[in-house]
Amino acid sequence: QVRLVESGGGSVQTGGSLRLSCAGSGYTYEFNCMGWFRQAPGKEREGVAVIFAIGGATDYAETVKGRFTISQVNANNTLHLQMNDLKPEDTGVYYCAADCVGLRGAQNWGQGTQVTVSS
């Protein structure tokens, strides 16, 4: 059973930074696509950032480009999302995802970690 556990969420003021982490377990194979998705209050879940083990390519939502950086280590058992210059619109529950289809969705999800950005 694939298990993804997020950590690092919290509350910050506009312009602040947070670093999210995801620990994966329950699988021995490597997912090519892993990433972060978020769901803001009253909005649908959206892809934030994904990374591909093969080639190391990354993709980001237009709203976070230049501010967020995704990275992975330990054969995709560990995933990070460095978030800088946070804005109120970044507020939401952030989910770690494995076996994603780019920014469109994924097959496996963590329980999520809350990120709140106040102005």
C-alpha cells in the first residue's frame, strides 16, 4: 500500500517561506512522476509542481513559477517543495502525489498539510 505523509505546513505572512516534505513508503519501485497539488477553500484541487525521475524535468503552475521549487531524493521516496514569496492565494491544503499525470492529477495521495498565508 502506497503511503505518502506530508509535513512542513503552517501559517506565514505574505512574503514568507515554507518548505514542505513528503515521505513515501509501501512501495519498492520508483514513480516517474511525483508532485504537489493543492486545494484552496472553495476551489478545485490543482497541480502545483511535478517532477519526473526520468530526466529530472519539472513543471509548475503558472501562478507559482519563480517562487516554488520541487525536488526529490532517495529514489523518489522523499519529495520537497520549497515555497518562497508566499501570497494569500497560496493558502490551501497541499497534497503530496505519486504516479501523477503532469499537473492534471495523480493515482496516489497523501493526507495533506495545511498552508495558510495571511496578509
